[in-house]
Amino acid sequence: MIPVKAVPYVMKMTSAQPLLHKHWNLPSLRLGLRRDIIMPSLQKLPFQLNKGEDIKTRSQQWIGEAFYEKLPSLGFEIREEQIYAAFQIYKTLGKKEKLLVEAGLGCGKTFAYLIGAILHARLSQRPVVISCGSNSLVEQLIHPGGDIVKLMEALNVQIDARAAFESNQYICARKVQLQKRFRTRKAGLRDLLKWAETTKLGCRLEVPSVADELWSFVQWEEGQDCGDCSVEYRCPTRRAREHYRKAADIIVCTHSYFFLHIRTKEILKEQGNLPLLPNYSAIIFDEAHLLEDSARRSLGEVLTLNFLLKTIDRILARGIRQSFALLLEEARINSIEMFKYLEMQRPKPLQKTPLKMSEEVTVCIQSLHLLMNDVSEQLAIEEGLTNAQNKNQLIWASLSSAEQTFKLLLTEHQDRDHAIWLERGMDKDDQISIWAAPSSVTNVMQEQVLCGGLPVIFSSATLAQGSSFEYTKKILGLRDASTMQVESPYDYGNQCLVYIPDDRSLLPLAQQIIELIEGSNGRSLVLFRDVTTMNSVRNTIKKIAINSSWNLLWEGDASTSHLLTEFSEDVTSVLFGVTFWEGISVVGPSLSQCIITQLPFPMDDPIMMVKRQQANAAGLDPFEVVDLPVMLMKLKQGTGRLIRSASDRGAISCLDTAFRGTNYEKDVLETFPRGARFTSDLLQIRNMIDYV
């Protein structure tokens, strides 16, 4: 089992606390705080219940009133698909069952599950947790102009909903204090520090325009030692945690934060600390198609050179014996040597690159593993000599994480439950990280999420293949769950045309892309399976388009938020990327064409390799049960980028025709928006887009 990561802001341990997990360092909320800090206030039902009225019947009437009367009175459309979903979600919550909801674009699934969540929270007198795929969706729900506020105004009901952001979304009071000691000339930092002095929340949500690089000067970051923080009383993360724990109706968080809660809750309780989330009455996973990967990353271990060097530096800074210092210097040299050999494996950006256990890498890992064991022993001796047991919690957490990762690396051929890989960011200068994570999250889901009798809702636009939810059920460990599909209200027959060239269209990929962009005069999103292919056509496209008026935007040249803003505002732009298959929404003519250069079959990354091996061992066809389902899910996400509103129109152009004549051709064609028209005539595409 992978040990639990250090959690930010766990309060300092006392001698009365169990020492088994003394490497937990960071201050959190202690058990035994005032009840008003921990317990939410009781909330009234959102409707008047007269004497003798049945509460279930009255609840259903209230849902009907909300969708047929109150929301339409403020300009919201009556959508039968949305109302049907809302009733099914409400019934599932009341029966404490599990439900998978695939909701087509535009059907209003957010209001559908919010109505049920509010009602369930009031009836159970405990909040509902809504877990989202990203911070941007959390913000979309919770900010002053967001969906929850809109619903509150429409229903004339006060809704107590609060966000549980991850700690890196808050400033660190100690870092701000240290930054103020230096007279910085960095543009924008002085203004950011002034804001940090006056902010009540200290949350990045308040300053969305601040760039990542600037935010890094003041944010909390993993690996900080909060065990003996002198300004703990001003800690924004601590205050935020106290704040959201009092939510009576809804707590909104990301999938990664939810699984950090799952991973840490028992250890925190053993230490006398409160878990990250309070007791809740139900869980709603929005963007549930992202759940498996988010859970895997939250449950896994990651190791970087900076992490190892910082751990060594922290121990050296304690003032230790010379023999211990020499041991640490040897560990430093070995760490640098190991990552030098890993660099030689040239991991590709944004891909999980299999770790090759070469002789040099193996020797370095074995040596580091032994050295870190020696470091742990010497640190224990040092603590005994200096009575510093309560000052080294972060160091113990770091050593434990490193030791567990080394064990997994050295036993990778025997351990079929974990996948090992190398990863780096889009920038070639980004540091390499070693990942060790479970290949499957079904056990964690079954033992810690789906058990206990709580209702769980899984919602997304892509949970099924055709009408089958079996693949999603399998990867999430759902043995018995109800399913439902809600069709999109969009008129795809008139709004969307799908172009698939015939076999005579054998032009080079770059030339085909240029032809399509010419036909749409920019206004295109171009999706690639991998960075290598994108880079291979980049120079050709730039040369051909040198005299054009198109604004070519390439993933990796700027931040995602900057690229999306420019793309949505400039109708001559073309956006190229490998990660834009999901998570982006551009309404209007700026996105009039989605070009799929390759069917997004999974790469040969370690997770897929382990899953294929498991399929083989079970006598199954790995392509049928692993590769094909993953590809179809991602393709469905990609095709959903085009039509984002009832007024959008455009074309999806699929340049990969290798599926023609295969036994999965029907599956691929069914993945495109239902009702969309198909063509192999490029002129029809141009006519369609000219109409936009």
C-alpha cells in the first residue's frame, strides 16, 4: 500500500498523540474545536410543508415548480431532458443508491443535480459534496455569478454552498512575510503583496489575472514545512478549511482534493485531527469521466530531483553531526546521478514514458534506497540526541514517500498492481518526475467511496459507449448502479456536419489540415494524439501559411488560459493541441471547425501496458477491452468541443480513416454527435462554415 502524502496544515503533534505517523507535519483542524466551527447550522426545507402533507410528495412538487415555473419566469428554457434527470437524481439520493448519468451537452445537468443536492442536504441535515474535474468548474459553480447563485435567485432560497480549494490555491502567510522583507523589483509582485496584506480569503479566485509564475512567489506549495509555523493563526488554508466545514448545503471541491481526503482521513483521525472534509450525506461526481485518472494521481507517489534535494537540505539545516552530513552529501550525489541517467531516456512532453530500468538507473536506485534507510536511522538517533521529535514531521513524510517509491521501482516486475513512469511538462526544460501509482482504483472506490450506504451520483457528457456503461462501471468498481442517458437538445442535423475524406484523399496530413483551415478561414481547433505528431506538421504548416492572415496558436507556446482567450476573441485564429480534447468550451464563430488528425488511441504508457497485461491474463483481447474503449471515450470528448450552444454551427473533420472497414467502424461513427450529417465532399464543409 502506498503511504499517505503529507497534507498541508495539520496542527503540531503533542506527546500524547500516536507516534506511528509522526511524519505528518502540517497543521490542520483539531478534534475538539468549538461545535460552531465543526457543525453546520440546521437548514429549513426550501418549501412550506403543511400539516398532514407527505414530505416526499411535497419535495417532488417543489422540483416540478422549480423547473416548470420559477426557472422559466427568469428566462430559463423548459427542458424535459433536464427535468427527467433532476427527478432521477433526487430519487437516487433519497434511496441512497448509485446512479450513472450521461447528460448530453446543453441539457442543463448542473441545475438538475443541484436541485436534488439542495433538497437532500436539507432533508438529511448534512452537506452534499460535489466533486469536479477542475478548479475552473468549482469556480463556475461557486463564484458570485455562478450556477449556484443563479439557482438561488431563481428559487428565492438561500443556499449555503462553499468551496474547498486545494492548498496551492491559497497564499502562504509565512511566504508573504518573507517576501516583504526584500525590496522586489519584479513587475506585479509588490501589488500582489499589497493584496495579500488586505485579503480576507487569500484565494487565487480573487486575483484570476495573476500569472502562474507570479502566484508561485506567495502560494502554499507541497513540501513546505508548516509544523512550526510562526504565523499559523493567519494561515488562509486553515481559515478556509474552518469556513467550508460549516457549509450546511453544499461543499464543492476537485476530484484530486476529494481523493486526498479519502487517502488521509484515517491517519488524520488517529492523530487527533479532523479529516479534510466533514461528514457528508452524498457525493456527486461531475465530469466523472476524469475520475479514474484524478484518483490514480492522488493515490500515487511522485519523486523529483528537487524533492530529494530539498529533503536533504532540510535535514542539513537542522544542525547535525559531521558523519550524518557526509551521508547526506553522498545521497545528494546519487540523486543527481540518477536523474542524469533518467534524462538520457528523453521522456516526451505530456506523455507517460515507461521507465527503463537500465543497469545505471538500477544501481542508483538501489544505492539511494539503502542511503535513505541509513538517513532515516541517523535522523532517529539525531532526534533522540536533540529532543526534536516534533520538528521533523515533514522530513519523515518525505523520507517515507521516497522509500516507498524506491521499493516500487525495485519490485516493478513483481508488482502488477502499480504502474511506473516518467513524466515531464510541455516545456523541454521542465524537470522529470518519477510516478508510481495504482493501475486500478476499483479497490479504493469500493472500499472507501461506494461503501457505507451513501448515495453516489456520477455525471458527465461521456460515460457510455453507445448505450453501454460497462466500461465506466468496470474502471470505477461499480457492481450495481443504475444508469440513464439524457439526449442533448441541440439540433445536430442542422448544426453539425461531419467530414470524413474518402480513401482517395491521401495528401500529407499537414496539407489536409491547411485545406480545411483555408475553407474555414481559420476558426479551427486542431486535435492531435501526441506531441510528436503535432510538432512534425508544425514547421510545414507554418511555411505554407506564412503569407496567410491566420493567427496560429500552438499548445505549449503560452499558458492554456492565454491561448483560449486569444482563440475565442480572434476569429482568424487556429488552435493546435494535444490536451484540448476535453475541458475547453468556446462558444461562437471562433470555433467553427474541429479537426481530428488521428483517432486518440492510448499511447503505450505504463498504465495501458499493465491493463493490457491484465486483460491478457484474463483471456481477453486487450484491444477490445482496453484500447478501443479509451479511444472512443476520448473521441466523444473531442467531438463535443464544437457545438456548445443552440446557436453554434460548424463541422467536425476526421482525417484518420483507418477505421473504415474494421469491426469497430460502427462504434467510431456512433461516437459523433447523434443526428449529425456525414459527407466526404470538402465543398459541403466550406458551404457549412461559410454560413456560420
